[in-house]
Amino acid sequence: MYTATANLIIMFAALFAAFCLLVAVQVYFELRNSKIPPGVANPGKLRAIHCMYVGISVVGQILERLGLCHQMTFTRWVRRFIMASKGPVPQGLHIKDLTFSGVPVRVYEPTAASGEKKRGLVYFHGGGWMFGCIGDYDEVCQYISLESDTTVVSVGYRLAPEHRYPAHLDDCEVVTRHFLSIAATEFGVDPRRVAVGGDSAGANLAAALCQRLSKTQDGHLPSPCAQVLIYPALQMADFHLPSYQQNHSVPILFRGRAVFYFLQYLNGNTSVSQQLLEGKHLPAELKLHYKKWLDPDNLPPQYKKAARSPPVIASHDADVYRIVKQGLDPEISPLLAEDNVLRLTPPTFILTCEFDVLRDDGILFQKRLKDVGVDVMWDHLSDGFHGIISFFNQGWLTFQSSQRGMDSIVRYVKTL
């Protein structure tokens, strides 16, 4: 009996060791493909976070192959467990979970008395349109609400791959319209002082929503008074911008993953990822049309260093273009909107990070907005990387630049 028990223990120990070895090997090879450049905030901590995220993904893949759990379900659950706020509700803040037009939201209301109606912010979380949830951004929304005396509505919009465009944007629209309609009566918020904002994919949704609302004004509801865009993803036309080249393998968003997330949001056809990376999805006439907006010469000189000229593509792939054509619509690529649409954009705050593939999207967007007369405040974290705000007030995961970025956001929101 003891021998059988011992053999069983040894067998499980061997299986566990093999499992750990498999995960470690996968993480090792992934780390070999990553690059953390000099100047990035807390490089050792960033490397540890990257290891953790890769490990979560690998374990999820193994569990799915064993038929125990879907990788997406596992990854979302673990991220939610790591990122969700575990502390008590801070003093001076009232938090409640509600549903606006069928979409889950979490409302953060400052309890301090005010002589006038408060401002509001409808916030769309990041996560590549596939990950993230209301709970992941508790710390971010609590801080913005408390420090700026703003009622914040965090939106739990639908995610890919279960849902594709335009589900995410539609959810954000119905929540924003609903909040604008009840802001004054139910929350003591001035609907003329309600902004929209978000980070990464959420910033994409905020920018696209502002453009959509500007074209569908009916006079019954005010438009958002501002948009707050934190390292936004803004276009699917050019993945050879200098920031995509310089930061192609900087955690936590690799160049290839940016393409993958866009395609998951669009239609789920990731088989054309390589063609997008090579620039084969754009006809010559569209490349010429977009060049005036996406030309690296539009960037400040310091952001063009070490950038190579993109490869010359003799002809585009018509089948790939047909698959991704809708992704060039401004509702998915807000940076590609025409000037007459951008002129209707509300005042804008944009935060970019030096070590982020999406850096140039934000810089080019703020230039385009300024060129058509929109008021823009642009801030840049010189040691920041993509996703740094989501680690705000997360214990050992926190970065000093997270605090600087959050304080910059709060300062802007206070001006609304």
C-alpha cells in the first residue's frame, strides 16, 4: 500500500515537474524575443510582469489542450484576480454597480458636498478589445474620481472573440447616451461637463465614439465635452511607423500582438497578420491618401531616431485588402478620419509613452487635431511603456511613472 502511494506521489510530482518545465521553456523563449531598452521605467519589474503574463498565457494554452478550461477564460480570470482592487472603498467615495441600457457599469461618486453640479467621465478600459473588465480598473477610476471630484462611469463593454466590431463601440455609445440623459437628475452631474476617455483599446473606442456622436447629433443630448486618450490605438493602415520599429519587441505590447488585437476586434481573421505587418494590405492610392497624415516627417525629430524606411511593396494583396478594408474606417481607425470630421472633435487630452508601439499614433493624432483647430493637451512619459497606467496602485506592480501619468490625467480632468 505504501509503495503504491509512493509511486502515485512520484508520478504526480513528475507530471508537475514536466508541466513547470514546459511553462519555463515557453517563457524563456518568449523572453529571448523581447527587448527592454535602456531608459524604460524599472526594467527588472517590467521583465517580471512580462514573464508573469507569458506564463499565464502558456498555462491557459496547456489547460485548453487538456480540455480542462478555455485559454481565454483562464487568462481573463487570472488577470482579474491580479488586477482587481482588494482594499476597502476609500473614504469620500460611493461606488455602485448598475446596468445602463443592458450594459454593466460601475459608478464612482465623490461624496463631498459641492455648490454646483459635478463633472463626469465615462471610462472605457483597455485590454486589446479582448481582455480587461471593470474590476481591473478600480484603482484608476477611484483615483480619478476622488482627486478630481468627478463622477466616473466605468463601462463593461462586450469583448472579442465572443463579439466583434461594432459591439464594443455600440455598448460604449448606449452607455454614454444613457448617462448623459440621466446625469443631472440621478447623479447631480452637469451633462455639458461629461467627457469620455480610456486607455489603449478603450482610448480607441473613446475617439471613435466622439466622431460617431459628432455625426449623429440630434439636439436632445449634449456631446462629450472632452476626450481623454491614454496611449490610444488609432489606425490599421501603417505598422511601420518609427514607434512600431523601435518598440517592436518591448513588453507588454509587441508589434505583432497589436496587429492580432486589431484583427480580433475587426473580424477574427488573424491569418492575414503577416501581410499587415509587411504593409501588403493597402492599395497604392490609399497609401498616398494616408501619407499626408501618417508620414513620419510629421513627427517631432526626437521620435524619428533610428527609424528605417518601410519596405517598398510593389503591389498590394487584393484578398487581404478585402478582409481588412473595414478596419480602415474611422470607427476602427479614428486617425484616418477626414478633416471635416476631426474639426467636430471635442477638446482632447492625449498621453503617450516613449517605449510603446502606439506612441506615434497618439503623436500624429494630436498634430492632426491641432492642425484643424481642436484644443489639445499632450503629455508624454519619457520612461513609460504600454499599459503602465493599468499598474497604478497595484502594490509591487506599481511604477513611479504610473503616478505621474495619473496625476497628469487628473490635472486635465479638473479643467473640464
